[in-house]
Amino acid sequence: MANETSARADGAQDGRGIETPVVVGTAGHVDHGKSALVMRLTGVDPDRLPQEKERGITIDLGFAELRLPSGRVVGLVDVPGHGHYVRAMVSGATGVDVALLVVAADDGVMPQTREHVRILELLGVRHMVVALTKVDLVDEDWLELVCADVEEYLASTAFAGAPVIAVSSRTGVGIDRLAAELDRQVDAFLSSDVSRRRREQPARLPVDRVFTVAGAGTVVTGTTSAGAFAPGDEVEVSPAGARARVRGVQVHGHPVDRAVAGQRTALNVVGAPDGAIVRGCTIAAPGSLHARDRFDARLTWLGRDGVSEALKSGQRVHVCTKTSQSVARVLLFDGAQELQAGQEALVQVRLDEPLALRSHDPFVVMSYSPVELVGGGEVLLTRVPRRSALADADRRLLEAVRHGDHDEACSLLVADARAPMSAAEVADALDLPVDACARALEGDASRGEEARVVRLPARPGMEARYVGRQTLDELVERMAGSLAGLPKGDWGVPALTLRDSACPWVGDEPFAALVDVASARGRVARYDTALTTPERAQELRRRSGDLLDRVGSALSERGLAAPMVDELAAQLELPVADLQRALRGLASQGRAEQIDKTYYLDSRAAEQAREVVRRTIEQGGGSATASELRSALGISRKYAMPLLEHLDQAGFTARDAADPNRRILRRG
């Protein structure tokens, strides 16, 4: 059974047909016969509410399965046609792939016909079939006039050339032709880039119904708009942010192993707090979708039907996207005060209530009161600051996102950023897959002198970071300028101190990579554990060379009985900190060996000590006591014990397991 249901979810043939991830949605004026047509096509009455039965109109979304002549089984959504229920229409139309526009032959194109077509255009629907219903009520001449009227109207829309099929839900005339044309449009959609892209995105289901089933718990329904859901999946409820688990999945009422993008889906979810899942929320893959209270967008302003009124910057409106909505303000950029009907512009939308949004989501705008369609557009960026003006770089980025030029968007975002960014950070900002961002950034960085983006040097444990070429130059110069301002008595500063003074907005790991670049360019130099200017480092190294020679001579003079650090500092009249730096310098050059924190030996003396210890142990039959080794070395216990512990830690010697008081040579 599990294999059969999985096959249905992926488009395999079973007794019901080929389960196909496409949703057909009705649209059209009230009382033009949408529900009757759905019932004729599917055998299911989409009007399920008592009020709908009583009034004879659809006031909420209705759902059914539609079996096409090819054997495909697709979802069919019936939406309200009455103007009072436009928000319900938007909710249903959001998941539509192929529109079934219903126009009554005895009425023709009416206000809600135009409104629904505009909504479909704004939501990005591009496949349509027109059903000219009630043809049994008109004569041939009238039918020809209405058909021409519909074609003329659609010619100025995104649906120019859409097939118009005359049908009668009462007699069945034209129903077979209509089903065959829907089949062709479904095939066209399945071949489109839209169908491919949504399968590649993280799982997402905008919720249009929530109810409780005895023994199962919470069930949500909607159209899976991206990715796929399977039993056992961990999911996140947005905007609440609650986590839950998918217990079961159904497509058109049938249990399946997986529901994919484009299928009407029911999810049985468990684990979410009470009240977290409501109509209008979104079920998504964890971390893939964020609730935002503002976004930058491309807006097309229509004005109210028959009223050519302009949008005023800051005007309150209703914003609907997927199955959710919020009151919002629309702000025009760069001091613009109005947007005239029929124009489009880049805008920032500020929401009263956060919505679950992703780049390229379509949205519809309705006037605040009365609630009528006035515009719509496309979400471009959701992770944006509150701003009223756009710099040239901001505008270029928004235009790149708008036109789907994702490689260009990645490069522009990094080139204009104040700090280095990882591919994951770019992906989060642009709502793109991480691997696609990484490929785009690597491609730009490989262009040599023409590259706008530079890949920072790799460091252990750090994910790849990218920075704009101009930004990199500016950051390097800020670091160099900060070091140039050091007082003459200061020989350098710790790396974090320089970071905090030059570019505190840059993280620790990317800053370390920036230091590598600045050092390679000769603008910053490392001296001991600090950073300084190249000129000061050169002077310090010259002075340090003299100091190292003094300290090295003092060590070699005493051999194995070299003075401890505090004793040597007093002898040479040096600050302990300066002496410790000198000793570390000698050790890094191989001229000295650190025995412990307070004891260093000249490297030749240390090698001599190893030879004495080796010879003494071999002459002692393979082992020797600490006392025997101390006598052979000719030094006091003060020096001998740290030295012997050091040789143990270095792996030259080890305590004898049979007699811990004796030491043996560690072979190999």
C-alpha cells in the first residue's frame, strides 16, 4: 500500500488516474455558473457551506478532483465570484497553475470578470482556458458576439489568445472539448520553468483550512506551493515560529508517502502549541521561511475600477499573499508622493502584522475601505532595513532580483555589503539555494581584474567568505590608518583591538582573513602576537634582533643551568614581558627550547641533555632513576625535574610501567 500511494504522489497511474501536481482554478463573475461547471466536470458540488446552498453562490473556496482525458488527475479550486469575497478569491487563486475563466454567454464580460483576470495576472498565472457557459440560453449570433467580446478583452492582458470553449453545464455541450483544452494547458504548465523551480525549493504549504479529526488531531489543508512533505518530516509554523511534526499526508483524500508542489494536500500535524496553526499561516521546512514586517517590492497600481485615483505614499491598504493578509502602508522611494493608476514602481511595504514571505512571492493590494482590488506586484527582498530612499546600488540589486538574474543579484549584494559575507548569508538575504549562491560568487571571483567580488583567503574552520573589491580596499585602508595612529611608544595592538577600532561590524573570523590580505599587500604587519605597521615592525625586528642576540648569549653561557625567566630579566635589566617575547622569538627560530613557563635552554644545551639522558639510560640496562639522570646531567634538582618532565612530554622518555621511579627511552 505504501508503494502504491507513493507512486500516486509522484505521478504514477492507479485506478483513479495519473496524480499530477497541478491546480486548476475557476475565476469569473458571480452567478456565471462556476460551481455548476465544476460539478459537471468532476461530479462534486464545491458549495459545501449551508449559506452557499441557501443563497446559491460560492462564498468560500471549494475543492474537487478533476480527471482529464489523458488520465491525469489534477486539483480543482472553485473560488467565489461575488465582489464581497474577493479576499477568498485571492486565497484560492494564489495556488492556481491553470485558470479556468468562466463567462456566462447571456451576460458577457462583467466587473468581477475583469477583477479576477487582473488578480490572476498579478499572481503570475499565465495559462488559461475560457469556458463560455450557458450557451443553451442564447442563439448563435449572440454567442458569436460574446465570444468576440471576450477575445478582444483578453487581447490586452497576459492571456491574449487563450482558447474560448462554448459549454453548457446543463446539457453537456462542449464539456469534452473543454476538458481536452485543460489537458493541453496542464501539459504546457508542466513544461514551464515555474513548475521546475517550485520543486527545487524548500517545502511550503499556505494553510487555507484547519480542523480537528477525532483520534488524529490537527489537520491542515492547502496547496503545496514548493518542495514536498512526507510523514515524519519536522516542520515550522510561520509566522508563529512553532515546530511540529507531520504524522500523515493525504492528496485529494488519499494517503500518500509524499505530497509534492502543485498538489492539494492535507497534513496531519502534531506537536504545535494550541492556537499556533490558523488559517493564513504557512507550514514550511524548518528555517526556510521567515515572518517579515516589511519588504521591498515591485508594485503595479491599478486604482479602483472606474476610478483613476493615485496611490499616495504612506497610504494604508490591505496586502494579500498566499492565504494570509495584513493591513499595511505602501511607501514610495526617493521623495515620490504619488503613483498614478496604470504605473508601476519599486516600493517598500510595511505590514501591521508579520507575514511569511519569500522573494518572488506575488501579492495583491486592496484599498483600505471599501475593500476593492487596487494593485499588486512581486515581493523582491524581505530582509531589508526601513528606508525611504534607494541608492543606485540598492536599485540595481532590486532590478536584478526582479528580472531573475540571480548571479547578478549575488554579486551586487556582496559588492555593496559593508562586511564579508558567506554564501549562506547571501542565500538567506535573497531567498536562494546556498549552492546556487556559492556558484555565482565563485564565478564572479574567478574573473580576475574584472571581478566585483573577492574570495577571502581560506582559514582553518572558516566557511568561505566573499567581499566586494572596493569594500576590501576600504577595509584594508581603515586597518592601516588605525595602526598609523598608534602612539610612538606602542609597538603594536592585539588583533581584536584593531578590529574594534577599524571595523567593529566585521566578525572575528572574517577579520582574521582580512588581516591576511592586508599583510600580503604590505599594509599591516605581524610582530610577535600583535599587529603593527610594516615600518614599525621592521624597526622592532631590528631592535629585537639585537635583543635576541643578548638573550641567546646569556642562555648559552649557562648551559643546562640557564637562569629562570625572572632571574634572567634581572640579570639583563629587561622587563619580563620584553624578555618573554625575546625567548619566544628564539624558540621560533630554533635557537632556544622552552622547558616550562619559566625555564628556557639554549637549543644546543637541550640537544646535549638528550644525548646525556639517552646514554645514561642505555648504560643502565634500559632504564634510569631521576637521581641517576640528574647526576649525569650535572645540574641541581631545580633544573633537572622540569627538564625530565619536558622530555617525557616531548615523547623522548617515559616512566617505566614496571617501576614508575625509573625512566626508559620511548622507541620510535
